[in-house]
Amino acid sequence: MGSTLRALRALVLLAGFHLLGLLLLVVLGAIDWAATLWTPSTVYLKLYVVSAVLAVPVVRGMFMLRTPKEDGEPGFRVPESHEPRLWAAVRDVAAQLGTRAPDEIVLTGAVDASVCEEPRLLGLRGGRRSLCIGLPLMTGLTEAQLRAVIAHEMGHYANADTRLAVLTARGRVQVLRTVAHFEERAGKKVAKERARQERRAARALAKGRRAKEVDTACAGVTYRAMARLYTAYARYYLRATLAASRRQELAADAAAARVAGRDATASALREVPVLDSAHAYYMNAYATLGVGAGLLPPPGEVFGGVRHLLAARAAELAELRGDLPTEPASPYDSHPAIAERVARVEALPDDGLGARPTRPSLHLLDAPDETHTALEHAVLTPDALRLRRVDWPQLVHESMTVYATEAAEPLRRATTEVTGVEATLPSVLEAIDRGALWQIADRLPTSEGTGGATAGAAREFARPRVRQGLSRMVAAEYAARGWAHWQLSWSEPAKLHLPEGYEKCLESALDAAVSDPPDTAPLRKLLPAY
């Protein structure tokens, strides 16, 4: 479908929203006119008021002229003088597609790339263009794959997708905002009616009478009915526009294959969801691991450190590349399923570009480490930037030591409640020796489904919790005294490295400490002198 037809369809869909509003206003007016003919003045005056109140959201939606700007992904702009190779690659791709290059490039912290445009005259004339590229995306892609991603985004410019998006975005915002107005008014009516009925019920109870059950089913019914009409049109509008968006994505994929090659485009499509999953795991398990302990990785490593994970878990990532999503995320997802997109690209004729040698795409940046550091200053909050920076091994050790100490807090608190003194590891063992093990266990947080257990079963449920608490207290004690060290690993979770021969002994000693009867002597032998 050409840009002219797409623009016409967008205008028709937008006009449909206004026609729906006009139709509703006509119906309200007809009801009011009929009321003046066949109802008493007290009735039609009330209908006038109701019609006027219902008409306000309709009129507001119809005459909402400005489309609010969406907040983009936080990042920072890179001028051509700072990153000439990246700009040259983007300009070369744009030229091959016969479209104007973006006016700015913004580097972000997302595993994504996107384009936007600020068109004029409802998209009839182009405007300022922006290209956003995520540094984590560049970290995981080769130069050829990144070129395919850029070509895909430039394909949206070449097909006028970004210019025409203003029409569909305006219609979407108008419909959804009108629905929100009606739902908000319906909610206020329900709340007001509920409060009125609750006051009446309270007065009845105060007089010794039976109070009626609160029923707000009829409150705000007219607003909800109006909202349903617009919601139905919104569903139709979204399905119609998002179906077009999916076709635009497929056209942009084809443009990428023409410029960057079939194999590079297909491999880039496979790589993006894998990188997205890996980056999300990295941010949760590594980059932000030390935040609770007041720590951050070295400058440039908050986003750049994902390269360590990608290198260490290459086999796991290779499995993910073969397991592509076969369905869109939702009926309203603007992108087709990745599996469909890859299949379409791989079905194209061989273009002979698959065997080209290629470098990591970060080679397009003059100073990748400095760029990652600049991104942190653009994206992280001031509070985050004030956290102490340490290297990765120290970050893992200090953070895990703090978390082990925090995780042992329930056992400390329970022991303190039983003994009446501040709990330490030696005092916990002394309390166990005095027979207070199950009194302590009874005060630990319980999991769901254990409330009705028999005494014997309850002990079996509690035993692992006490053992876990002891294990965490021992880990924190060993780490604090330098006997053990939490070891960084990019291929598996951090592990406490114990002195030689301690690991097996410690496991059996912990088991003995929570057995029937408990025996803390083996565990005491493994503790430092106090």
C-alpha cells in the first residue's frame, strides 16, 4: 500500500472518531427534543443537564488538536564530530535507501533501536528526524548486524511510516482519552453513590434498623455506556492501525535485507530478543546487585559490563536463538512475531553477502568506554551516581556479604525474642543447646499452607528455615572475618569460596545443629574463636 493510500486510510479512521462523536451528539439532541414534546418540564430539564454533561467529554475529544509527545528512552545525543564512523554508517545506509538521514543520533541504555519524526501539516511534510540506538544492543551485535538494524529503521523513513504515524497516533490518543474521561466520570458517580448509601446505612444502624446492602450497579451507567461505544471503536481502530504497523515492519525488514544482506538481517532479528533477555538478567543480577549495599560497578560498566555475560554464556544464548517467539506479544502488538519475520527474510534469494568478515559494532564508536560512562551520567539518577564505585569482584563480595547478613535477620530477631538478649551467632548456638530450637523456629516467618500442620510436620517445615538462617549467619561471619570470599562468576550465580575442606564439613555441621536432638559442637569447631 502506497503512502498516499495509507495517509487516506489514516484520515478515514480519524474521521470515523469525529463522526462517532457527531452521531452521539445528534442522538443526545434528538432525545432532548423528543423530551420537550412528550415529557413535563421538570423531566426534560433534567435530561438537558444529563445530555450536556455527557456531551462534554465527546466535544473535548473531538477538538483535542495537539497530540501529547511521548517520553522517549533516556539517553544522550552524539554529534557527528564525536562519532564520525557511526554517523558515516547511518548516512551511507540512508543514502542507499534514498531517504534523508536523521538530524540527530541518541544513544540509550535499551536493547532497542527506533526512529521518530516531527512532521508538519498532519504528516504531509517531513520534519526533524531522530534515530535512537541502544548501547547494550551495539554491545551484542556485529557491525553487519547493526547495519541491518539501522537499515530497518531507515526503511521506516523511506516508507514515510514516521510521517504518517502522527495521524494514527492522534486518533489513538483521542479515542483513548475520551474513553478515559467517561470512565473517570463513571468512577466518580459510583464513589459518590457508594458514600451516600454508606451514610444512609450508618444512620440506619445507629437507629437499630437493618441497613441495606450497598449497591452501585446503576450509578454512572450512562457514562459507562458511552465509554463502551468508544471502547468498541478503539479496539477496531487499534486492530486496523496495528495491522498496518506490522506490514510496515515487514517492509522495513525487506529494506534492511536489500542494504545489509539477507543473512545479516536474519541474524540481527534472531539476536535482538536474545540480547534483550540477557540484558534484563544482567541488569538485575549484576549491574544493580550492589545497589542495596551502596555500590555500583566501575564507571562505564553499568551498561557496558553486559559483554562479560555475553561471552561467558555463549552456549545458553545459542539455544535461545533457536527458540523464537511464534506469536505476537498481544493482538495489539505493532510487530509481527520474530519467527515470522526471520522466516520471511531467510526465504529471500541468496545475495552473496553472508560470508563477509565483520567486527563488533562497538568499533563504530571512537571511545566505547567513555561513551558508556557518558550514558550512565545521562540515564542514572543523581542518587545512583553518588553510590560508591568498586571493581566487579569487590562488588560481588561486599554485596553478597551484606545480603547474607540481612537474610539472617529473621533468625536473629526470633532468637532475641526468645532469649531477651541481642542475638549473635554464638548466642544462637547457646540457645539451641538450651533446648530453645523450636521456640525460635516458631517465631520465624512461615510459608503458606503450613498453618494447620501437626506438631511433627510443623517441625519438618521449620527445620530448613532454621538451617538456612544459620547458614546465612555463618556465611556472613566467615566473610566478615576474611575466612571466606564471595566469588564472582559470569556463567553462574556467585558462590561462597570457603577454606579448603570446610565445605563438606559445614554442610554436615549445619544438619547436626538442627537435628533431633540438636548438636552444635561440629558447627562450633568450624567457627573462629570469640
